[in-house]
Amino acid sequence: MKKMIGVLTLLGTLLFASPAFAYTVTKGDSMSKIALEHGMPLKELASANPQITNLNLIHPGQTVHVGHHKSQSEVINISKNVKRVAYTREKEPIKSVKASQVASAETKVPDAGSRTSVKATSNSRKSMKLTDAEVDLLARIVRAEAQSESFEGKVAVAEVVLNRVESKKFPDSVKGVIYAPGQFQPVKNGQINKPADEQSFKAVHAALASEGESVNGAVFFYNPAIATNRWLDTRQTTAVIGNHVFKK
């Protein structure tokens, strides 16, 4: 009888234990990108990998521990309980965005001209409220500045704008930040007037749901390969994502 109980206990342990999941770094990966893809906050990923002392320095072939592999149903359940943007319009799943980084796994891009407001929860962006017009404007600057960048790069650009809105050193509205004189090239060349694509809207929602962690509080970004003014070279670098360098 004791042997039978022991066998059953062992089987139960094997069946219900959460398997460890190791991710192998590939070319182009970053810790923030891996965190996005596995639905984890960057701080949690860093805590799970104390062997990585510099989050900005990982190499292909390196192993990164990402906790246990979440099934699709687990991700959906998580998305209903973590920080997110409350949306009142009709909802549909956003399949390409990870749960912990998006406004909601069920958000639909608002129709042009609608008057629904977007509000971040108390755990993200200090309950920042954006109107549809502000969401649209933010998505347009994301498209114009990061059209050729990855989704992570698009989110990062949106986070810079939101970081500025929260900073006392910049205007306190999305429109004020974007249209501040001499700040964004797309305002000068007219690219800001082109409509945003779906990925740019999703990037805005993800940025609203985050706490700016992928750019570590950056309020500037630039492409050093094409920049003509190098004054940003002297400021503290917080992240490098795609072609953009992010600065405080």
C-alpha cells in the first residue's frame, strides 16, 4: 500500500509540475524582445536570469530562462488580469501581441472619428487618459518614425512620446509633445498626416499598457546612421532597438 501511494505521489508531481522553459537566443534578439514574445515583464525576465549581468548584451546561442511555457489558454487568461487599457468598443483578439505588453488581447482599432476614450489602469501610465484623436496621432507618429522597425521598435517610439507627456520638461499632452517645434521630422515633412496602420495602433496600445520598461525611461531617440545633429551622442543610452538609439 505504501509503495502504491509513493508511486501515485511521484506521478502527480510529474504531471502537475510546471516545466522549465529555456529559450535559445538568435540573431537580432534582445532581452526586451524576448520578454515581449513570452508575455513577461522585463524585470521578471531579468530576475529569472541572474547569470545575465548586462541586459543589453546577449549573444546568439545563449540560453535565457523564461519560466514555464504558457499555453494559448493561459495567455488569454493572463491578459484579463494584468495591466491593460480599458476599451469600450466592440472587441476582437489581437493575435500577434503578447499578453503582458498589450492594452488588451481583445482590443479593436477604433474607427476614424469615433469618440471613445482610452484609459490606462492604475498600474500602467498612472491612469493616463487619451482620446481617440490622441491615440490616432500617436499611432501616426509611430508609423512615420518606425515604419521599417520591428513591433518592439514601434512600441519603443510610442513609449518615448508617453514618457515625454509624463515628464515636467515637456508638454503634458500627446499633441503638445509631437507638435513641439523642431522635435519630430515627420511633422516637418508632412509624414505625420498619413494614416496609421494597424501595427502602429497595436504598438500604441502596448505602450499604454507598459511602464516604459523597454526604453528604460528614454525621452529621446534617433538613428545615428542618418542623424545630422550629434548632440544626442553625449546623453545616456538606455536601449538600442533596431536602427534607433534611445536616450535619457
